[in-house]
Amino acid sequence: MEPSSILLLTMALPFAAFLLCLLTPNRDNLRDGGTFIIALLLLVAVVNVLFDFNSGTSIEYEAIVFQKGLSIAFSVEPLGMVFALVASSLWIATHVYGIGYMRGNKEKKHARFFACFAFAIFATMGIAFSANLLTLFLFYELLTISTYPLVAHKENDDAKKGARTYLGILMGTSIVFLLTAVVWSYAIAGTLDFKQGGIFDPTLSPVFMAVLLALFAFGIGKAALMPFHRWLPAAMVAPTPVSALLHAVAVVKAGVFSMLKVGVYVFGIDNLSSTGASEWLMWLAAFSILAASIIAMAQDNLKRRLAYSTISQLSYITLGVALATSMGVIGGGLHIVTHAFGKITLFMCAGAIYVATHKTNISEMRGLGRTMPFTFIAFGIGSLSIIGLPPFAGSWSKWMLLVASADTGQVIMIGVLMVSSMLNVAYLIPIFARGFFSPATGTGSQAVNAVVPWREKLAEAPLLVVVPPCLTAIGCIVLFFYADNIVDFLSPIATVPSVETTNG
Amino acid sequence: MFEWLHPALVYLVGALLLPLVPNGKARAFLILLVPIVGVIPLLTMPFGEFFQLNLFGETLTTFRLDKLSFVFSLIFSLAALLSLIYAWHVRDTMQQVAALAYAGSAIGAALAGDLITLFVWWEGTAIASVFLIWARRTEGSYHTGMRYLIIQIASGVVLLAGAAIHYRETGSLAFEAFSLDGVGAWFILLSFGIKCAFPLLHNWLQDSYPAATVTGTVILSAFTTKLAVYALARGFAGTDFLIPIGATMTLFPIFFAVIENDLRRVLTYSLNNQLGFMVVGIGVGSELAINGTAAHAFSHILYKALLFMSVGAVLHRTGTAKGSELGGLYKTMPWTMVFCVIGAASISAFPLFSGFISKSMILSAAAKDGHYITWLILLFASAGVFHHSGIKIPYFAFFAHDSGKRPAEAPWNMLLAMGLTAFLCIAIGVWPNALYSILPYDVKYNPYTSTHVITQFQLLFFSAIAFGTLMRTGIYPPELKSINLDTDWTYRKIIPAVIKFVVMFVSAVWSELVRGAANSVSAIQNTLASFYGPEGRVARVQPTGYMVLWLAILLGAALLVNLVELP
Amino acid sequence: MADHKNSKRGHVDSFIVRSLLWVDDRSKVDKFFWGIVVVGVLLTLLDLFYKKKTYFSTEAFFGFYSFYGFIMCAALVVAARALRVVLMRSEDYYAPTDVESEDHPEFDLNRKEADV
């Protein structure tokens, strides 16, 4: 097949899954099985695109041309390729998990749920392969709209309220700021195409650059930069598979992915660094990193804590852009991958705990690890990866961001990353440690007997819910050893290094 | 022949395979096999750099065997074997896995040739070791473990940050001697200092080790801090200001050790004090001093493990390690007592015991370079060590007043481990040349000169006489059920109290503000209501009006944006 | 000490223990202590009979190590005792976040009475 047809296929496949789900509202097994096969096919298609891309073929497709520089078009570049790979591979895990969760938890309206899910993946693929800002914007909005029913899925007052906040902030910021920024960019540059090194004249005034960057940064509400972060905890009313894929991977990653795209292909990192336009963003990202972590510490609801942790982690990526160095954006790109695997593991574990015990508060989860060891070990691995400890993937993205901070001489940013790691330990590890080493909630303070074989009292969630987080946890370990390949793959996006490396 | 065998990986593979083997004798044998297999590549490989891999365009060396790393990885392997024999009876899978992963990480770190590899294993020791504390499975050990973990991970994060800065300053990731001209090296030094329990950074040690399980404490005592000593010796040998730091480390813990009740905590204070000797040796930095540091680390790991083993055996049999609860145990645990005394004699540096032949090197090196005050402090600390570790530990556990406890002798595996360790302590003391021959530099040092032996005996005997005199006059502080404040007081009491106060203050102010705002809002509402009336037309029209207004503003803005021509 | 001073049993019959039973006898402990003092004094007198190899002049003083060891240890204990006034707290000071106020968990122990 033509490379460009395969590219289109990556969008057509999830769209087909969407149609399939709509057409089979009552035939659960057909729908879920069919979608599973499509998800597998999608991964195959994306990997095919990767092979074509690696062989040096330039893969492009222009769907509609409105006028010069204004079109709906798709193309493949390393960042989008990585994002598409992450989203499509994790879709498989989440789909399996979603089936187990929805059935195990006796949720209603499966067809609508999986249809919206598939549509969200369709939108995500569109975002990943968008060739210009307009396409990106359109699919960005489609993603918001398609996930709204998912957030409101439970249809109770809480869910509706959360979904309203979700839609309000995401739509509001994207229309007020992002659309303005897109229109403005077109007015100035005469094009919206993503271009290596940016589309703006480097001699533009730094103040203007900073203002435009602000419109983008706040307009991309999905990146959950403070103060436009409230939608993320609000969306935690959704069923956990939604939180897992969408709020750990697709939606939030679409946000930071857009941020990276804008930083690399609209502004250009050397423009950003030479004008200093992104310096304020760096400070705001640093603030977000720390503030969200501190708020996370105070949350007793597990999913809310994870949501605030996500806000903090997303700002790592924003920080990577704002540092405006090659290491920074590559580190940010890598962090999209590592955080995706870590956070989806955590969310799926949270869901597994909910399915098995109907507990949502951390204070009720003491001692649970002894009856749910697989879930809690996976949770521990995810936590360590998020903190950035070896041998888990998260350590490399933290390392690259540290080096990027060292490149720009930002010792304070190094301090921020260090403190953030400590805060992560303080709010993630207790869940794991208390799960194994504390007496179960409500049983007094007797010490736990260590030598009772755990097999006798295993009470895990259904297999379909437990296996996916275990697989993604293994993914966190595997990625530790293959991070080098991802970095190699991503390095072309920063072919115009802004700071000369001293040794090369 | 064994080029494909990386010692640290042997441990990790062992740790991974463990859970698959039935939990019994078979698994216990497998565990013991790990350190034996793990030492093979150390003994058979020539010095050099192996297992290199590429990461982000840099070459990493995960197996650098030279004289310094050989001594440390060898003693780590030995310590792993001995403490695993001691832990033969443990059937807790988690502790078994953690012990192997921890020992493996320490060996991996000692063999690391670059900062990235070092970081990986450095954090590995932190993560693996905390499970030995949590394994106690009580509320207290959970909290202690969290405190320990945060501080240990902080050390690793500081190391990573230091590595990043150093990398950008020098373009090199090699783990070699650092110059303190750059910021990065200071971060790295701080990281090492945390793990080495520098003064004011030390308290995680005393806080956490006594909170581990019986066997966990023995395993913990060997690795983390000596890894830091190794790292300092490699990176910062000859850094002058390490001398006063080390001297302070030898000094202040002995005061705490005298009044501490928990004997395992007494041992952590004396552990801290012994680290001080090594840090002084690193600071002096001469060949003799570095040799002394390496030799002292070697013998220290053994006798400290032996002391922890014997106190652990007492705890294992009686349920307590507190001086106030113990006494008179020599009657029923005679062998444990004998091994404890051998450990005590070694740490006190009695001639013919291991401490003597290593500590005297450091003292001589300090004296040779003319560090008079430091030398006096070290001498004082040596006497003090005898006082609190050499006499206090065996005395309060096995003699003193009879507690009435009649515990059985320690289990055979513990006796075996203690016996082997005790043998090594004596063997090193009697035949120091075997240890001297593997030290980083050629040794031209004879510890058994008449001056050394006689002066050391004078020092020790008069320390003992001081102890006896003070006991007989009742001046010696009795063992009391109590704890002592240390620097952990700041982060366990003061900082939480401050945070609590700030939170209370802020929330009080906040609620006042909110109430005030609510009052004024309702006041405004009332005013408006009185103007427009409850069902006023204006109120109903307003939303639409606002919407139109906003739309107009938005459109205007869009228009403006399109028209703006920028320079 | 008083409870067991006269009981013949209460210990394992081992040569180590038999050779140490004197520690429960106050007068024998006294003799032991004075024995140590005598040895210490003799060791100090040895200073007169050999050439000390020294790095510092202080070292060369007669009996320096003896006096230094005794005085510094006495000072150490007195100072530590004084520290207690400031630093000592009850065992449950940090409870429940501390192990000092807890019993060691039984699963980690193997309590056994000696066969006496």
C-alpha cells in the first residue's frame, strides 16, 4: 500500500471501530471483539507507518485545501509518530481493561462508551499526524467533544457537573485563546504549516512572541497548565478506563504534544531561546509542577491524587518546551512516552482496586496489597517510574530535563525537578507501602503476619482488569532499556541545537 | 572465562528467580549460591572496563574493575554471604528479594565506571533497602521507612542533578576524581555526603537501621554507607575539608551512644563514628590514608556486622534489644556473648583484632601529615568507641544486672554466621598482610610496632578503668527506657508544627476573607435588588445583553488581530 | 543480681559460662577491676623502657595515652550525662511514627527459653 494510504488508515480504523460500536448496541461480544481486532490492526498500521518513515519516505496527505497555507493535511514527523505509537499501543491495553472494567463493574451503555472511546482515538490519530495548526485545532476540538460523554458517563449529578467543568474549560480556553492564537499566527506568518525551525521571522519582537506563546500555552488547556487545570480533577468522575487512557494518555498528551509541536514547529526552539520568549512559561511550569504536587499530597481520593500528579507531570513537558533547548524538547517528547506508561498503570490499578473492593479513598486501602499483590506491585512500579527512579523509564526523561536545565544554566529548575521527585515519593509511595506493610484499615494496629502465604487469600479484580496494568508496568521496565532508541528517533526534531554541547 | 557474568546481574537474576523456587531449604540454598557465583567474575576477571553500552551518545561502563573497586566489591560480596547465612531462617520472600537486590545494587555501584550507572545502582540500593525496614510491618516501621526512603532518594536525585551539571560543565560522565571548581561536583559531594551520614545529614542512619527486622539491620549495616565511602574515596580523595567533617563525625556520635538505650541504635551511632575515620582518611588522601580507608571499610563491615548479628540474636531470642531490659544473658547465650566480645574487641582496635590493623593506618596517616587536632580527636574517638561499643554493648546485653531472662542460645545459622565473621575479624588482625595485599596502593606499613601496641593498650586499659570507676561511683548514666533527640527532631516535630500553624493561619484568614466577601456580595445584591426590584425587567434581559456584548468584543478582537501589522 | 546469686542453676552448663560465673560475685568483680588497674599502671610504666616513635611532641610525654584515655572517657561520660538533661524524652515521644514505642513483631522473633 501507498504510505499515505496507510497514514489515512490509521485514522480510518478507529473511525470504523466507532461505527461498529454504534451499529451493535446490544451485541457486546461482537462489538468488543471487533474493536479489539481493530485496535490490533491500528497498531500494525502505525508500525507500518513507522517503517515507511524510517526508510526515509516522506509521508504526506492533503485532504482539503482552502487556500494557500490553509488546509486540512497530514504528515508524519518523529514527535507525532511517537505519540501515535503510544496512543495506539495503549489503546489495546485499555480496551481490554475497559471490557473487564465495564463488565466487572456492571456499568451501563457500553456501546456509547466504546463508540466515544474509538472516536477519541480517531481524533488522537488526527492530532498526532496533523501537518498544520488548523488540522491540529480541528482534531483537538473533536477530541474534547468526543470525550465529554465519557466523562459524564455515569449520568449522575456529580458526573454532569464534572463534565460541564471539563467541557467548559477545554472549549473555553481553546476558543478564546487557541483559536485567537491560530488566527493571529496565520495573519503574521501567512501559513499554518508545521515547519522545522518555526514559521515566524526570528526578528519579531520578543514581547510579541511571549504574548503569542501565552495564547498558545493557555489555549492548549489539555496541557493543564495552571491556572487552567481544574478540568482534569473534575474529569475524574469518569469511569476509570476513561481516566486511564484519556486523562493519562490521549487527552492530556494531546495537550502537551500540541505544546511541543507549537514550540518546535511554530516558534522553533532557537527562536524561543534567542528571544527569551518562553522564560515566563518556564516559571509557570515550575510553579505548576510544585503546586500540583503539593495539592496532590492533600488528596485522599486516589484518582484525584493521580489527577494532580498528572498536572504536575505534564508541566515537566511544558518545562521541556520552555527551556527551549534540544535536550529539553527531546526530553519532553520522551516524557510523553514514559509518563504515559507510568500513569496509565497507576490509573488502571486504581480502577482494579475499585472493581475489586469499591474503595476510592487512599485511607481505606491499607493492607489491600496483601490480597491484591499484582495490582499493588504494578502500582509500585508505575509510581517509581513516575518519580523517575531506575530501572524504570521515567528516570531517563527526568535526566534529559535535568541536562536541559543545566544547558540553560537554570539551577533553580534543577532544584524544582529535585523537589518534585521528593514530593512524588511522598504522595505516591505511601499507597503502595501501606498496601503491603500496614494492617488493613479498621483492624487495629497489630503487626501483620509476614509468613502467611499470599496465594491463600488472593482477592484480585477480574483477570481482564489486572493483566493490562501488569503489562504496562512491564512496559515501564522495558522502556528503561529502550529509551535510547526513542531519543535517537526523536533527535531530528531538534536538528537546530540552540546551545552548543561542550563535548561535541 | 566468565566475561559474560556481571556480578550485580547475578544478584538481580537471583532476586527475580527466587519467588519461583519453593520457599524452603531449596530456596535458602539458592540464596546462598548467589554471592558465591557473584564473586567469581570479581576473582577471575583482569582489571579493566567491561560491559560498556551506549546511551544518548555517551559510553557507559557498568563494570570497572580496578584495585579500589575490587576491595569494595569483594567485601560487599563477603558481607552479603555472611549476612545471608545469618538470615538463613527467614522465609519472608520480600525480605529475601530485597536483600539480594540491595547487595547486588551496592556491588553494581562499586563497579560503576560512570555517573549514570552509579546513579542507577545508587537509587537501587535506596529502593531495595527500604523493604528491609518495611518488612517489620508495623506502623512505626512504615513511617521510619518513608523517612528513610525520602532521604535516600534525595541523595540519588542530588547525584543525578550533579551528574547533569557536571556533564554540561566538563562534557564527561566518567566517575573519576572530581575537582570542586564546578557546581556539579558540589552536588555530587552532597549526594555522597548524605549517604555517608555527614554531620547534620546523618540522622537517617540512627533513625532507620534499628527499625528494620533482626536480619534486615545486619544487611543494612554493610552496604549503603560503605558505598558512600567508596564513592568519596574515588571522587574526592585529598579534599581537605573532609578532614574536619570526618573528625566531627567521629566525635559527636559517641556522646549519643553513651546515653542511648536501644543497643542497635548504639551500634548505628558507632557506625557513624567509624565512618568518620574513613572520611578523615579520604580527606588526608595520601596513599597510606586511602589504603587505611579501604582497609578500615573492609574490617569495619565485618566487625560491625558481627556486632549487629550478636545484638540481633539477642533480639531474636528475647524480643528486645534495649539495654534497660537486658543483662546477664551470658549464662544462656555464651557463644553469642563470645562473638559479641570479638566484635567489640575488633571495633575497639585491640591488637590482634581487625580494627587495630586498619584504624591505625588512618591515625598514622593523619599524624604523618601533621593534622594535630584531628589526630587528638581521632584518639579521643577511639577511646570513646571502646567505651560505648567495646564495653557498653557486651556489658549491658550479657552482664550488668541480671535481667532474669534465660533465652536459649542463638539458632545454628546465626552462630555459624557469627562464627565465620568472628574468625575473619581475628584472622585479619593476626595476618594483616592478606588484606594489605589487595589495597589500592602498595603497603609499607607495619601496625605491630612496640609503640603502636603499647600505646594502644594504654589507651584501651585506661578507657576501661574510666568505665569501671564511673560505674562503681554511680556516675555512669544508667540505661533508661528513653529516646534522645537528634537532628531528626527538626523534621519530625518542628517542621510539621510549623506547617500545621501556617495551614491553620492561612485557612483562618481565608475563611474570614470569604465570609467578608460573602457579606459584601449579599450587601451589593440587596442594594441592587432594591434598585431593580425582585422581578425587574433589567435582570431578565441582562444575560442576553452580556452575551451580545461578549460576542462583539470577541469579534472585534478577532478583527483587530487580523488587521494588526507587526513590524 | 541478688535473685540469682545463690542459685546454682539458671545457666547453660558450658565451659565459657563456668569460667565467667564469678561476675555475679561482687568481691571478685572488685578484684578483676583492680587487676585491670594494676595492668594499666604496668603498661604505663612500660613507657620508661622503650623508645616511643612519635609524630607529635605531646605523644612523647610519659603515659600520655593512659592519661588521655582516662580523662577523655570520664569527660565523655559526664558530658553525655549532661546531654541527657536536654535530649532525653520518653519512649513514646514520636509515637506512632516511631518503632521505639512498639514491641518487636513476633513473626520476626524466635523466642526460646534456655534448657536450664
